[in-house]
Amino acid sequence: MLTIAIISGLILASILWVEIIRDSYHALSHHWTPLYRLHVWHHKVFRPDLTAASEEIYRQAHWYNDVPEALVMLLLSFVPLWLGYVFNWPFFWVTGVGSLYTAFFLVCAVFRGLGVAGIDELTDITHRPGQFESLPAEWFINRTYHWRHHFDDQKAYYSGTFALVDKILGTALSLKGKTIAITGASGTLGLALLTHLDRSGAKVIALSSKNEPITLDINGQQQTIKTITWQVGQESELSQLLETVDILIINHGINVHGARTPEAILQSYEINAFSCWRLMELFFTTVRTNKDIACKEVWVNTSEAEVNPALSPLYELSKRTIGDLITLRRLDAPCVVRKLILGPFKSNLNPIGVMSADWVAQQIIKQAKADFRNIIVTINPITFIAFPIKEFLTSWYFKLFSKKSNH
Ligand SMILES: NC(=O)c1ccc[n+]([C@@H]2O[C@H](COP(=O)([O-])OP(=O)(O)OC[C@H]3O[C@@H](n4cnc5c(N)ncnc54)[C@H](OP(=O)(O)O)[C@@H]3O)[C@@H](O)[C@H]2O)c1
């Protein structure tokens, strides 16, 4: 048993190693001019629908980019073999699988360079044209994920097979140039998110239920940003605007604390749950093209009250409702939906919160750039265990006992 575990571990590590080399070589190609001169051929060749601009450039791109990349991978694939030999690892020779794996990619790249018929359909799967059938994958790179490297931001989405390097570099989601709208914009977290998203290069839009325009501290100067007034119950009035939005952050919320009147029930569910759900559904209707599927996202600020007490029953009930509705709708969502699972931070809603909204906003953005679909920022260790278990079980329960609609 131990022998199988050691052999499997070494084989997997040798493959992971060459994939890390591949992604590092790719990232370097975008930051070091001599390599970029070769790599740029790979970018020149594809149109936004992923058809090749010319068969000749397609073949040339393989000689200039894919073949040298695979040769570097092959050379460095011998490092684990050499280390294993020097340090006398048990079964070190199985790390040679990494070299065989790389040799396969090298042969495929050479065949594509030679123009062997049908080889690109079989081996160049992240560059196939056609309608996207799935959302950008979280761990294993698919066409939708890779499309963003070509047409969203060439200085992000470097990973070729596993998303590990992008997650480590924080390049698994680019916010540069994205139009991001945030509800609850005049609130404590709303303002902090707007500020840090602006610093990340996004074009921010404040969605506020108040009439005052929102100002942010941008490079030490107070600047008024685009502010749209909206009201709970009138979500449909935002439909035109949402067409132009890449990422919608649903962040508004209230806490009625100890109240349990019919009015408090209505208000809590309407603001914390149903208006969020209506906005999310409205945003889904704006996802139509391949570009929308690849780039549009919704982030919903639910709260760690999904799994922990918040000493406010109606807050917990309404937040758990929206949390479960997202888990249900995420099963067939047309774009990426992230949950923000936040612990107590100091704000108008929670004056005794322990974290600062500024720090929370920075952590949210950091985790989003690593493509975490459930972004947990809290000081409560229980949430890091309880939330993933609850999300996994609820999601499977919903998957098994509900059906996808055909319309
Ligand atoms: N503070 C915490 O400890 C904590 C923990 C976990 C999660 N959260 C969640 O984080 C989000 C932001 O909260 P915050 O702590 O930053 O509180 P906040 O400062 O009170 O901000 C909440 C904002 O929500 C908007 N809002 C309130 N009532 C509304 C209504 N009737 N219609 C539309 N918008 C309304 C308001 O922004 P506009 O006036 O601009 O619309 C308000 O400023 C909330 O969803 C909250 O539940 C907070």
C-alpha cells in the first residue's frame, strides 16, 4: 500500500513539476521581450472566435512557441530524476513519467508545426472554435478559461493545464478594465471595495439606495464616481445598466438585530434575500455571448451567518435563504457566481465588528484573483471547516433532488 502511495505521489509530482515549468515559461514569455517575440506568434494567430487567422501562422506559432516551451519542459523534467538519484529516493526512476508526459507534448507540437491533418483537433483543445459549453473551470483549464488569456488580459490566465500557477500568482482573474458595479455602495464595505477595485484597475460603478453621489479617495484626491440610484423592488430598472457590467457585486444588506415583528421579517427577507436573488437573475439574462460566459460574474455577500450564529435570528434566516438560493442557482448559472462569506467587521451594520472593512475588501480581491468561488474572510476558524462541508452537502442535495429547466 505504502509502495503504491509513494509511486503515485512521485508520478503526480513529476507531472505537476513540468506543468509548473510550462506555466512559468508562459508567464515569463509575457514579461521578457526576447521570449515574447517568439510567443507573440501564438497570440497573432487566433481571432476572438478562436479560428486561426491563417494556417501558415498557426503552424509557424508552434515552431516559435509550443516547441521551445516543450523543450524547456523536457530539459527541466530531468531535475526530479536527478534529485532522486543523488538523494537515493525510493522508486525515484518513476519520476521519468514527467519526461515521457512532456515528450508527448513535444511530439504533438512538432506534428502541429508540420501541419499533420487532424492533430490540432485532437491535441490543441483549449483553442478550438465554437460556442462555450461550460464556465471558466476552477482547477483544470478549459477553452473558456484560456480564451480570457487571449482576449481579456494577456498578462493573466497563464496556466495551461492546472490553474495552480495562476492561483499562486493571483492571475486567475483579471480585474483590469472590468466594469464592476456594487450595491450597498455607500456602506462601509461598499466604499472599501470600490476603493480597492479602482486601485486594481477596474472601472467601478456605485449602486446606492441613497441620492448622494459617491466619492472615493483616489491617489489622495476625493473623486466622485459614477453613481446610480436604485431601490429594492425596482431591480428591473437596472437591466440596461447591467448589460454593460462585467462583474456585479451584490453587497447591500440590513440587520434588524433582535426584532421579530412581521415588518422586520418582511424587510429582512426582501432586502437581504429576495432583492439579491432578483438582481442575480436579472444579471444572468445579460449573459449571451462567449465573451459574457468567459468574463461576466456575480459576487454575492452572504455572510458567515450561513453557518454560524450572528445573535440576530432574522439576519441569519435571511442570509441563509440567499446563501441556499445561490447554491441552488449556481448549479446552472450562465456565469461564475462567487459567495463572499465574511466574519464580523466594523461597519454601520456591525459597530462592534473586529476586522476592518478595508482589510476585508483587500482579502476579498486577493481571493477573487486566485479564483476562489467561495471567498471566506473571518477570524472564526469554525467557518473554514463548517462552510465548505455545508456547501458541498447542500449542493449535492440540490443536485440530486432538483432538475435543470429546459427553458
Ligand atoms: N459588518 C459585518 O460584520 C458583516 C459580516 C458579514 C457580512 N456582512 C454583509 O456585508 C454587507 C455590507 O454591510 P456593511 O457591514 O458594510 O454595512 P453597512 O455599512 O450598513 O452597508 C450596508 C449598505 O446596504 C445598503 N442598504 C441598506 N438598506 C438598504 C435598502 N433598504 N435598500 C438598498 N440598499 C440598502 C446601504 O447602501 P446604499 O445606501 O448605498 O444603498 C448600506 O449602506 C451586507 O450585506 C452585510 O450583511 C457584514
